[in-house]
Amino acid sequence: MKPLLRIQLSAMMFLQFFIWGSWYGQMSKYLTNQLHATGDQVGSVYAAFSFAMMASPFFVGLLADRYFAAQKVLGVLNLLGAAMLFVLVNTTDPDAFFWIMLVYCFTFTPTIALTSSIAMQQMSNPQKEFPSIRVFGTVAWIVVVNFIGFMSLGDKVAIFQISMIASALLGVFAFFLPNTPPSSTDAASFAQIIGKDAFVLFKDRSFSIFFLSSILICIPLSFYYTWANPSLTDSYKAAFPTADPTGFNIENKMSLGQASEVIFLLLLPLAFQKYGVKKILIIGLVAWITRFLFFGYGSADTSSWMLYAAILLHGVCYDFFFVTGQIYTDLKAGEKIKSQAQGLISLATYGAGMFIGSIVAGKVKDAYTSGDPAITNWTNVWLVPAGIAVVVLLLFVLFFRDNTRKATG
């Protein structure tokens, strides 16, 4: 890969995840502390993200595959997203916030699949080259989360203002990315418009099992994104009730998870050579189970190591399942449906699975919250996603077969 191309793709990934990381993990704290939203309302806002993810990837994937250059679609969507974030920062009612966030998410969610598709279509060997590009997204998440933590902005509207500025920057920068033209000029039928081309992947039983597992494991994932920050904050408040909460630096602690993600992302090519897809995915699932048990039973005063371990396991959890899943999907897809295939896996993960998970996470949190002032039994909350992850692991071990290894080894 030429140095200029590597710089362009790395910068694209950096901005993409800078936009996302500035608000996603902190939004629950902002909604709870500033807008006084209930757990159910918080879950609904996160579900808005996932609903948009379900609705948009096939449509935009089709645009990028057949009609418009992918980098131009990326630019337009980011500029529209910046405009919607401007409206969002001036909204203080949690119900109105939900609807504006829903519209914003329709501009943002397609860009997750688009950036992966643009990067992979510019590569001769995505399995080896993609991780070293994708890692800059993780670096961006670390940078923005640490900045927010050090500046104590985790529950402030500034998290969306930062995202707005970055979205505008990526919107302009996208038009200077390498041209990624449509891979097909054939006229599209209605069936193709709704993503029929990518559905051919379901003829492979193992891909179907992977798709189902991706949906189910994203239910626990949404628990992490929605409640890890408030859970850790409550744990430190309980352990050190007289301390200033801004000194807990929860966002900075959580950024260790992204640091771990960088390490395991760089190790991913070696893992592919040594273990293959199935074993990598199983390792990721075991890590999910372990981290939720640590979140549930760890405490800031007597067993803080469990909380730190739960955070650090994020690298294994995310890279060994979700990034591996993107690469696996790319290997299974043909040249003409790469964008739709990435949209398909985004539909499974950040779409259907996290939509269900966000709703469930909100209701579970409310179910285990009581008293005045409200106190949440976080141990019971975290045992729910741990149990779901166990079910996914059993399903995967029993029914998934790695049929890519001969082709890629």
C-alpha cells in the first residue's frame, strides 16, 4: 500500500471513531445527570442508534455499490450529521432528544460500514492490511475519551459539540479520499434495493450461525456501552463517598479498554494465521463472559483489579469478535457485494442486536434500581448479559464451522 493511501485511510478511520467516541459511551451519564432521563429513556435513545443501523446499511451500501462513489456518500452524510448535532446540543427534553438523535443516527450509522468498505476496497489483502488501518479508529477513541475525562466533560453537552466539529471535518475530508467508484453499473431491482444481493451469504450455514451469534452477543455489548460508565461511577462513589466524583476519572479508566483494543488489533493477523476464525471468535466470547462477571462482582475499594480487568478485556472482546467478523464477512462476500456485505454485518451487530440490547439494558437497569435516592444493584444487572453470552458461546461452539481457513491460510 502506498504511503499516501495509508495516511488517507488512517485519517478517515481516526475521524470516524473520534466522532463516535466523543459521545457514545458518555451519553447515558449525560442523559441521566443533565436531562434526568430514566433507564428506559436512556435505553430508547441508544435503541435509536440501532434502529437507524438496521434501516440504513443496505440502502447506503447499494448506493456505494451501484450509483455513487462511496467517499462522496461518506462526505454528504457527515455534513448532514454535523447539522443535526447542532440541533441536538440545544435540546434539553429527553423525549425530544430521542427524535433528534434518531434523525442524526440515520446520517451517522451508514458511515460505519462505508469507512470499512472504502478501506477494504483500496486494499489488495484486507486480512493483513485492514487491522493496521482500523487501529487508528481505536487510537481516536482513546484520544477523545481521555480528553473528555481530563476535562470532566463526561456528563456535559460538550461531548456532542466535539462530535459536531469532527463530523464537519470528516465531511470535507471525505471528498479528498481515493475514489471508490460503484463496483456495478447494472440497473437494480427492488429486491436488490432492500439488500437481496447480500442475502446469498445465508446459503452458508456457518455464516448464518455467525450472523445469529453476532445479533445475540450485541445484546450484552449494549449493556457495556450503556451502563459501564454509570456502573463504575456508582462503584467509586460507594467506595469513596466523601471524594469529589470528578476526580474518579471514569472516562480515563475506560479508555484503557481501547488501549487494549490497539494491542489485540495489531495481534489479529498473527491470530488468524495460528488459530483461524472459529477459535478467535470463541476466545472473544469467553472474554465477554469473564468481563461481565468482573463488572458484577468487582468493587472499587476491595477488588478494583476486577474492574480494571473487565475494562482491559475490551480489546479481546471487540477485536476477536467484531473486527474478526468484518474480515470474515469480507472473505465470504464476492466483489460486487462488498459494501452490502459490510452493511449486512453492521445490521446484525450495531443494528438488530444492539436495538434489542438497548431496550433490554434500560429495562433491566430500572428493574434493579429502587429507593430514594435511587440505588442500582449492578451485580444483578451485569449477570444478565453474562448469561446471554454463555448461551451464545454454546451456540457457536456447537454449530459454527470455519470454512475460510483453506482459502486464506
